[in-house]
Amino acid sequence: MAPNPKDASSFNARFVTVPSSHRYHLIDQHPDHWRGPVEQAPTILMCHGFPDQWFGWRYQIAAFAARGFRVICPSQLGYCGTSQPSDIGAYSYKKVAYDMNGILDAVGAGKVIVFGHDWGGVVAWRFADFFPHRVICLASVCTPYQAPSKPGQKIFSDEELVHNVLPNFGYQLFFKEERAGPKIDEVVEQFLTVSFSPTLRAKLRAQGKPMPQMAVKEGQLEKRTDEMIATKRAGKALPVPQDPELLYYIYAFKKYGMHAPLNWYRNRRVSALDEQASELPGTFPPHIPALLLPAENDPALPPAMADPKKMQKHFPGGNLRVELIKGADHWVLQDAPYRDDVTAKLVAFVDEVLAGKWQPEAPATKL
């Protein structure tokens, strides 16, 4: 039976344990129409971000399963049924990439197509950096490529990065603090509603009001969270919309908590050290076709970060295509007016690659 994006139980869930000993919850959605061993089906690895889970890809999982693809979509480390190690080193991009490789081995997949969104975009890019022989093509929604840290390169602290380079990452200074998890847990319904409630978003659009956006500048998000806490404690919190999709998110995060997922915001230094020790190339593997889909109104990962001219130095083979999703914000994978456009762009990209029609966007450029 084909999965229903509004019903999480209609997807095929399972658990696998990888060589790191981490146990992963994942969706292993088989093609709707496939004859023969499922291990031989064309396969897509989909990676999610924060505060998301596999469910963020539900519309794309259903769409690609209907087109004959097997989809592997893990709940990432720390999330909702997957292991929640306290060691921050376990969350380094290298170690997570190796976990993704272990998942593919465990389910019998070979070379795969890779999709990522938010932190899942980082996972997707790094998986291709560490396992380029296993990637057919890659698409990242919202998250631009960042080159691996090189030996001897200065490792910026989170504060230095925010204050000197990316002020739009100011919210991450709150997320990495130990106090962030308990604060968000107290108002998890309100915290998730602004992003994941179809009812709220439809109501705001009908009223001609802008979508609620994450406060990204330093100090803003913690202040907003504190205000949610005060409002809830005063008994003045608005009723939570009874959207089945939203309630699935709320139930999962209430059960497993926010602390472990927030470990992804504490891993910058360990990731950089792992990358420096690995001595990865400073550019993306030139044989892998790549698609980047920034969202026009994404405050955390604004389109300026995906400027093709800035990206070109990481893709000297011209193997990156950038297509803007106009009007969309960070939750473009599941937001009703835009999710079908994202899916269509992903489908067109994959079809082009698999048909052998994909061509580099530009001739190779000398660095």
C-alpha cells in the first residue's frame, strides 16, 4: 500500500545497528511497483535536520516510492528512536557519514542518490566527501556546501563565526547551551507549531499575514522561547492546532526530548578536527552531479549563502546547479504551496542524471 504523508504509521519503519554500535530508527520505503529483490531497486538516502525528523521528508518519500525508488530515511543521531549518545564526538560529520554508510550496508544498498535538508544537507555533502564512490548524485535543500576543514586551518569558535562571518547563525549560540533543551522541552508544542502546523500556515496566508520566522540573530530566539514559557506558565498559551502531522512531531519530541538533537549545535570543533585529520580535498567530488535548492525567505540559510559565484570555487568542475525556490521559507519540504515544486525539481534532476543527460553548468574553472 502506498504511504500517506499525513499518516506516519503508513510508512515502513525499521531499526538497524551500524558498526559504531549506534542503533538507528529509519524509514525503509520500498517502491510501490517493483519486481525482484528490493536491494536492486534504485535507492535514495534522505537526511533530515533540526528540529525535524524523517517525517520532514514524508511528501518526497511518498513521491519517489511511487516512481519506483526505494527510500532510506534515518532519524538522525540523537533523534526520536535513534541512539542518543552523550559524547559530542559521536555527532561529528565524519562519524555521522560513516554511520550513513553503515546504514546502507545494513539494508543492502549499493550506490545511492543522496538528498539533504538543513543539518541533513551537511550530512549529505559530507557523506559524498567521505564516500564519493557511493554517490550517484546529490541534492541539498536550503543547505549550501561548505568545504571540509584543512590541516592547520584555524577553527573558528561558534562565537567568532557568528560575530564575524554569519550573524544569521546567532540562534546557534543558544542552541548549543545546556539550558536550551529544558527550555524548549517546556514549550515544545508552541516551539514546533510555528514551523509545522498546516492549519496555522493556511490561516496566516488566508489573512495575508507573513509566515512566522525563526529569530536568527544572537539572543532573539532565547528571548522568544522565554516569552513562550512565561505565556504558558500564565495559562495564556494558544490552543495547539490538532493537525495530525504537527501532533506527530510533538509526540516524538515530548517522548525523546530536545537535548540530544541539540548536540548537533555542539559539534563544530570535533567535526573540524576529524576533517583535518582526514585530509579531505578542498573541493566537492567533480564526478557527482549536485543540485542546491535555496529557499528565498529562509532566514537561517539565506540564498546569499548559495550564491553560485561563491559556490564555484568548491565546484571547479561546474557540477553544481542552483535553483531558487521563490517565496518559500526554511520548511519548504512540507509547506503546502512549495513542497510539490521541490519534489518536481528533485524528480527532474534525478531523471536527468539517470538518463545520462546531465551536463556540468560551466567548464572547469582553475582555482
